[in-house]
Amino acid sequence: MRHLSAKDAKPPLRASLLPTGLKDGSVTRYKNSSARSPYRLNLHYPRPKGALNCGLLTNVRGAPIKNAIILAATLLTLTQAQELEIFSWWAGDEGPPLAVLVDLFEAQNPGTVVINATIAGGSGVNARSVLKARLSGGDPPDAFQVHAGREIDSWVAAGPLEDLSSLFADEGWNEVFPKDLLELIRTGGGTWSVPVNVHRSNVMWFVPAKLKTWGVTAPTTWDEFLTVCPTLQERGVTPLVVAEPWTQGHLWESVALAVLGPEDYEALWSGRLPFSSPEAVAVWRTFGRILACTNDDAAGLSWQGATDRVVGGEAAFNIMGDWAAGYLTTTLGLEPGTGFGWAASPGTDGTFMLLADAFSLPVGAPNRDAALAWLRMVGSREGQDTFNPPKGSISPRLDSDLGPYTAYARSAYSDYTEDRQVGSLVHGAAANEVFTSGFAEVLEGYLSSGSAAQAGAAAQALAERSGIGAD
């Protein structure tokens, strides 16, 4: 049984139903394993002064009858409050930006209790399997997080999503979202998700003062990186820190973009360039040389832990999406440009490898009206300019107000509007979900064998099984 976090609920009838002199904090309702959900939910409601927290059976000193009245009133309130279950993988250090978005929604929709159903795991690696099980079992959330791009094709093919084309027309979003991004959320004549942000995948992070101490500069090519690698190792510094497996796939896609260039990189996903071709196999050879300059304890390290090593001076560089900027500023309190620096990952300057987080509406959502209100809010200018600054991402809307954004985000927005754009593999934009999921096994095979030719052949076999190039 998984524990779900929930924002303290504020029932609309609290003033008329509950006695005065109450403080937020401790009448707890549990939604245990039942026909609807395998999760446990804690919702916190007001508690009388002097009460001891005993779940629903709150003990009010000397007032057992009052206790029963309070309990009955709370349960009555619960039956009248509307719920909205939002399913995502924004947990831990990525939770605060989502909490800000929930706060805005609750302010706009008083009386709706938001159930924040998060499944921890970077890039949604764990959340997707849980979501599949829920949808196939007839237990959909009201709205769920997806990556814009080809990842969504599998959800559409399975038939559990509502077409949002009419919502886009009603809200005028066809005019405020870029054409290239709209193409990532459309397939089969429908529009299937509402993008809430744009992240950049191909970013190298470092601390300028540390580089100065070590006498190195941020490399602009992987050859430059490989040249400086021994210098850093001699100083006891990890040249490039990597973490759990999905982050190594994240590194691979930046290496692939650098080695192939944007034209051939995109040709991989259309099937015009086979993964077994000499050009694509060369990506694995360069990748292997780069991995020789990384830490050997990657499997047990989170992406945040890898970022911490850069900040602490244990490592010089890290390739990570710009949710790292949100972590560096929101969680660690560092100032962009001084506390941390950034550059396009080596060899990719002038190309913006993008991914976009979005929300979709499943068929059969228990609280469809509330879900539609959520989608309207996350697609709005106010919603996006509230969420993205603490997240480290940028709004995909062309009318975004850049005032609240950090120096990093403003530079990312400039690159987003000026650079050539390509899609991320690991984060669902470039390839369908079958290939994206299977690529983890291809990567694992390469890490075991070290054979670039075998990796290329395995990736090509996966591409054929997943239908890449079939069109």
C-alpha cells in the first residue's frame, strides 16, 4: 500500500459545521485498499484545541460528545467536497512547484480537494507502470502527467484518453502554443494533452568558481572534455558525474546529438538512419570513452545526488535537464550565474533538445469537470508562469511573462525561440513508448558488454519491433 500526500484540505462548510477555536491539523481520513484505489490517502482537517491526534477518533479532553459532533461534521463535509486526483511523478524535490500549482487551483476552485497522487522516480520510470495498471484495471485518476511527444502514442492506441481538441479551440491555445509543440501532442487527428512546461535536456552544469580553482573551462566539444578528463582525475575530481540508469540514457542522447548532428539524430527516429549504421555505432564508441571519465557508483545515486556532487566540488560536470536549475535555485538556494553555471552539452550548441510535461484526461475520469478545470488552469498563462519559475522550466506559451523567471530560465527561453529544436528520447518526445522503455535494456547490455556494434544491432532490432520507420 502506497502512501499518497495531500495538501491540507479546507472544506467550504467548515465555518458553519465546526465549532470555533479550531486549528488545522489532525482529523485524518484514510482511503484504504478498495475497489477504487490501492493507495492510502491522508487528508488533514481542523482539530479542536487540546485534542490528541488519534486519526478519526480525536480525543477532546472532557468532551466526548463534542468529539462525536466534530467527527460527524467532518465526515459530512467530506461527502460534500469534490475531489480531484492528480497523478504525477513530481515527488521529493520536484514536489514544491506542483504544490504551488495545486494552491493556485484550490484558490480558483474552492471546495475541491486535490489528491496529489505522486509516484517517485525520475522521468516517470516508476509512474508509467503504475498508471498502466490503473488504467487497465478501470481505476483511472482524474488527470495524469505524460511527456508530450511520441510517448503518448501508446496511450492513444490503447484508447483511454479523451480528445482535447475542443478545449484547445475554446481556450485559444492553438494560437499561443508553438506549432512544433502542438505537433508533439497530436496524433490520429486528435489533441491528447495540455503542455505545462518545456524543459531542455542537453545542458551541462558546473560551478564557475570550482572550474577556476581547477584551471579548466566548460568544454564545448566532447573531444575537449576528454582532453581535460585526466587533469581533473589527477586532482581527485570526478570529471563527469552520472547517476541511476535513466540518467545514463539521458547522457547518451546528448552524446548522440553531438556525434550525429541534428539532421541524423532526427533520422534515427524516422527510420532513415539505422541504429546499426556506422554513424550510429560511432555514438556508442564516443559514449564509452566518456563513461570512462565518470564515477563508478552511479547505480545508487539519484540525479539530485549527482547535482550535489557538482555543487560540493566532488565532480566537475553533470549532464542533466534543466529541472536541475529548479533544484539548484529552489531547494539549494543558489544564484544562477554565480552559485552555478551552465552551457549546452558539448557539441550541441545551437540545438535545443526539448521535452515537455503535460496532463491528459483519461476516459472515465471520476471527476471529469474538476479535471477539465485543472487542464484549463495548467494551460493558462497564470498557471504556467506560476509553476515554471520554481520548477526550473519555461512556459511553452508564446505570451509568457518572463519577469518572474531566473537568469537561467530567461536564457533557456531565448535558446528555445532561436535554436533548432529536436526531441528527447529518454523523456518521451522522440520515440514511442515501446522503444523508450526497451532502450533501457539496450543501454544495460552495452554497459555489460562494452560492444558498440552489439548495442547498435540491439537498438536497431528494438526500432523494428517498435515500428520506427514503418510509416
